[in-house]
Amino acid sequence: MNKYRLKFSKLGKIKYTGHLDLLKIFQRAIKRANLPISYSMGFNPHQIMSFAIPLPLGMESIAEYIDMQFDKDLEPDFIKETLSKNMPIGMEILNVVKLKEGQKSAPSIVCIGEYEISLDCNIKKEDIDRFLQNEEINIERVIKKRGKEIVKTVNIKEDILNIEYLEENKIKAIISTGSAKNLKPDALIETLYKFLNLPYEKYKIHYKRTGLFDENKTQLDFL
């Protein structure tokens, strides 16, 4: 098995690149680097790779992960150096590790995300403490059922693992992030603003993903 996990950053203007276009960026970079990527079988073969979890459009990250499979056994440093030369501005390969036999894929194990969030107003540590002391923290989600859109109230209290006060307009949020349970950081901030009676303007707030972890709170490239 020649499976590898790559950690990469996504900073600057490229944060406005969507998930499907990001996949194309990696496909082109692999071809330019002439790396022996493995292909799936069938009538429409595709490169074997999978992202841990898509990053919401407009958010930056220093902790994105993608799993890849190659036809040959390669040194992780060789993959990192070769692929880094072919990445666009704003994207950098930060680390490459070879996965062990039977090790689960990144999409199947990621369940916690860490985000550094710069707010457009000043808040106090006491504000965060009061917010977290609520027995329930509810948001409204629109779900589709039998072709109809239904508004459902969801308690996200258990999805907020921690909110750390950094300074007057900056916090760190650790929340459920994965295929099983996924709390979007902007939904969390909108709910916080509503609780504090603050006007919420989505595009004035800056988000940066700083970590992805498994259920044991271990970074995906240190398993």
C-alpha cells in the first residue's frame, strides 16, 4: 500500500476557490509534477485522492488534509518538495506522512475542527462565559425532506467543545467538524452575536482553520 496523507495551507485570495476547483488544482499539480498517482478502475478512471472535509468558501486554513495513493513507494519529503513547486500562490504543502496498512482515511476519522476567528467588534471573556453557560444553544437549520424545505431547531451545545478568548476581537473555537456531526463556524458566530444582541454581518468576520483532529484530539498527520 502506497497511501499518503498531505497537510496543506490555503491562504489569501485562493480562499475563494471552491472544493471542486481545489480538486482540479491538485489533479493538475500532480500531472505537472509527474507523480505516479494511482487511478480507479472502470470506464471513468479518476485519480485516487480524498479530502478530509471541505473548507467553507471564503475561509482560510493552515490545516487542510488530502489522502493520496501512488503506484510506487515514494519518500514523503520527495512528494512534499515536488508537489510544492507546482502549487498556486496561497497553497503550500506543509507535511506528508505515509499511512500504515489498514489506517483509516482522513474523511472517516476527522470529527473536530479548530478555528481562529477575528470578529468585527470587541467582546469580553465574560460574554463568552455567559454564552457557554446556557443549558441549550439552539440554531435553526433548513433541511430537505421529500422535496420540501423544513426549518428545524437544533441544539448545538454538545458540538461546541470550547471557545477560548484570545483578545477583544479574536477567539478560538473548537467544534464538531466531520461527516457525522458538523457545526459550521459561521453558524456558531451568528448564534453568539444573536445572544449578545450584536448586528451580524457575515463577510466582516475572518475565519482560519488551524487544526483538524480525530476523536482522540490527535492531529490527522500525527496518528
